[in-house]
Amino acid sequence: MRCPSCGERDTRVVDSRDLDDTAIRRRRECSTCGSRFTTYERIESARLTVLKSDGRREEFDRDKLANGLAKALTRRPVPSGAAMEAADAIEAQLRAQGVTEVPSSAIGELAMDRLRTLDQIAYVRFASVYQSFDDLEQLKREVDTLFAERADTIPGQTTMGLVVPPKRVGGVVVGTLPEPARGAPRRTSRRP
Ligand SMILES: [Zn+2]
């Protein structure tokens, strides 16, 4: 196993913990450049089958899921490895429930849940493909819901990069600055 930063093979484990009964997460440190990265060990025999909407079955593919998430997260301000970590978390969630077969629609929902908290633009990207929004109204409703949630949870709204400037998603302009959290429009009259 090579350090993802410099390619060094000599790395040491600095932390280990069980994710569930079938997987261990290890934090490693490169002995050359000191950068840290995460690896996962899992029991190979634990099978997880995906039931697709057309009735076919295939082996759960964590990399494929991570790739889908990574595509949605392209050029978004999230840590590198976020897609893989999200895919891991989704897999761990499924395995923790002890299921051996899972419908692909459930995986899609789990992916959207992760993205929703990770990065809302990525969420809208993913949802617009996954749920195939077929008109502007549907997309607008989804975005309105996100803004409503944001106004509920983050009154300040300017921290953590949560303000979304107008931009195109799937060829459609969706972004507008959110309204001031609630109440009257901000009109600060300051006395001299
Ligand atoms: Zn290194």
C-alpha cells in the first residue's frame, strides 16, 4: 500500500477501530512525508447484493458508488476522499442492518442523504440525475426545500460556504441568495 501523497510504501497505523462486525477502519501515517490517510479492511465473504430496478442482481460495488458520488462532488469544496468515505459509510450502514440484498433505489436514497449533509449542490446534481427531474418545477421545489431547511438550521447563513450564488446545474439556473433567515428585510439604520 502506497502513501497517496508521495508514493512511499512504508506507513504506520496510528489508529484502528471497528466499523462493525465485518470491517475495520485504520488511520495510517506515511513515514516519509507524514501525511495521513485512511484504509478499510473488511471480511471478504460478507456478500451484499444489489437488486436493480430491472430485476437483475449484481454484487454491491463500493467503488462504483464512490464514483457516482465523486461525480456529483466534482469541484465542490469537500475534502478529498469524501466520496469514498460516504460510500464506505453507506456500505457500513447497510451491513450494520445485516441485509444481504438491497434494492438499488435504497442505495440511491442513502447516497442522497449523505450528499444532502455533505454538499447541497452535489445533492441537487445527484438528485437531478437519480430522480430524473423532468421539469423545472420539480427542480425548483427541491432547491426551495433546501433553502427552507437552511433557513431553519443556520440563521446566520453566511458561514461554512453555505450561501449559493446563482449558477447552472444541469443547464438550469437554480441558485439565488437565500432570503434573510426570517422576519423583516434587513434594513439597518445606524445612527451616526
Ligand atoms: Zn508520503
